[in-house]
Amino acid sequence: MAAHGYLAREDDPSDRRAKRLRLTPRGEAALAAARAFHRKFEAQVRARSGAEAARTLREVLQRIVEDRESTGAEVALRPI
């Protein structure tokens, strides 16, 4: 991500071994675009399937992310 201009690596002033990462303006724009996409997608799901279905989808996806984070395992999402 740093090589493509989304992140900047900076020295940590209190620890010479550490590097700090921060989003560049390009990274901030990409994050904003991703968030806008997710809001629009969720609104489309809600419009097509109802609020309860959208809420359920969000909960299921959140559990997948949390499971991956807690185990460190790769989660491959494939069509059923």
C-alpha cells in the first residue's frame, strides 16, 4: 500500500526500531470511497430485501471478520 501511495511510513520518534503508518490523502480518499460504497450497498440490500435482512447480512459479515481476526485464519468467501 505504501508503494502505491496509500500509506506513508514514518519513523517513530520514541522508538528507532518502530515505524508509524498513516494514510496519505490518496489513502484517505480510497477509504472514503470504500465507506460510501458500503453505505450504498447496504441501502440497496435494505431496499430490496428489507431492514431485517440487511441487519442479518451485516451481522453475519461482522462475525466472519471477527472470527478471522480472532483466529488469524484466512476466510475464503465463495458462492454456495
